[in-house]
Amino acid sequence: MKITSVQNRLIKDHLRLKEKPGKYNNGLLIEGVRLINSAISANSSFRKCFYTETFLKSAGGGRLIDRIKVLLPDPAHYCFEVSASVMKKLSDTETPQGIIVELEYVKPTLNSINFRSAPLVVVCDGIQDPGNLGSIIRISDAAGADAVLVTEGSCNPLSAKCVRATAGSLFNLPVLVENTTDIVTFLKSGKIPLYLADAHSNHIVYKEDFTGPVAFIFGSEASGAGKILENKADFRITIPMRGKTESLNVGMSAGICLYEVLRQRMAPLTRPLR
């Protein structure tokens, strides 16, 4: 069956899902070959697939659709060809690749996080730019973080732009949106010290010992971390700068701090670095 109208019931459901990612019907829409392949590798639960004739006939398009069909509850009822105009309506990009899938989104909980012997947690407080938040999630995954905790009031980590910016890392580690007080209580109870990235600190990130448990706090682009996390931080660290710029992008700051942790922990790594 080919769907050609945006008034189709299935399409209307997916437009609601597009507006409320992760909140409507416990679903999440993702689009594009790279993200879908990442979701397959992460053993995500696939619900539905929408594709265009152009994508079906493209190089590798048919093979990807066949891979997805195997993961659907019933390909005959959950895999649909749609017109280019319907795909444009479903898509969040200017030039859709021609394939969108719906995943079942299971919200992780704080108690479901599996920590390594030396936990590494990233706390994002009040970050408003989905591109920045997605970049931090991607960097956290690359550096081996156990989880990313996003405070309420930040941008939605399941928004289409943020999901794209993660480049698939969203499927590789827990990303939770939680109340700030609950985050602090959880980390303190686990004896995980909080390090606040603070441009005014005298403690340089390269001189700190990060071989033990660590939780980094990265605040909003405009005003930094909120008062609760600022007051509850155990340590404040800064990134040295010799040039004339006053600050770094929050994603860049996260990358510098997280890779300093990875550098210090490289010796006991059993998984070879790529």
C-alpha cells in the first residue's frame, strides 16, 4: 500500500510523534541511513517504516528496507511506501533521504545505569541548543561515559536536531531527563563527586585526578550552570586559554574535559583504542 495523503491516520499519528518526540505513544522517529543503521546495531525495537520509491530504488535502499522488515512485528502492516510529499511532511530536514522509522522508546531510569568501576557521568544543565547537546552526547559516548543526565528545562535530547547531532550515539548510552535535585541526590548517594566547568576557577583540568568516579557539570551556553548544581559542586575546574577569546563552546569544553579523563584512564583499558 502506498500512502499519498497526509490525512491518512498513520501519518497523522506520526505527525503527533514528530511534535512530541519520546512523549507521544512512547515512540521516536528517526530518519536517514546512518541513524537507522545505528539503531539496528543497538538492537532497537522497530515499530514502523516509511520510505519513498526513490529511496527503494537507490543504491542500498532496498537492502536496508529488507533489514528493517525483519525487525518489524509484521512487515505487511508496518512497512509503507509513501509519496514524496508525505515524506516531506514527515521529515524534519530540508532534503529528506527518503526513509523514516518509528522506534519504541523505553525511557531509562537512574537506577538502570550500569556503572563501570570508576563511573563517568555527564550532567547537562540548561543547555538550550540541540546541536550542542547532541554533540555532548556523541562526545560522551566516544569518551566512554556511563550516562548523560539532562536537567529539566534543557532542550529535548530526543528532538530531531539533537538526535541527528548525536550521530547515533543516543542509542549507545543512557540519556535521561531528570529533576536537578534528583540528579544531585543520585550522584551524592553513589559517592560520585561533581566537577563544575567554571571559567573563573583556578584549578586547571589537566592537573586534576580523574581516575576515580567523576561527574562533569556543563551549564547553559549563556549563563552556565543553575544555582542548585553550582552550590552542590564538589570541585570547580577550568580550561586554560592563552588567546583573546573569553570562552569556548560548551560542546568543545565537554570534549576537552572528557578526553582528559580518557587520557588518564587509558592504561587500564582492555578494549583497544581505534
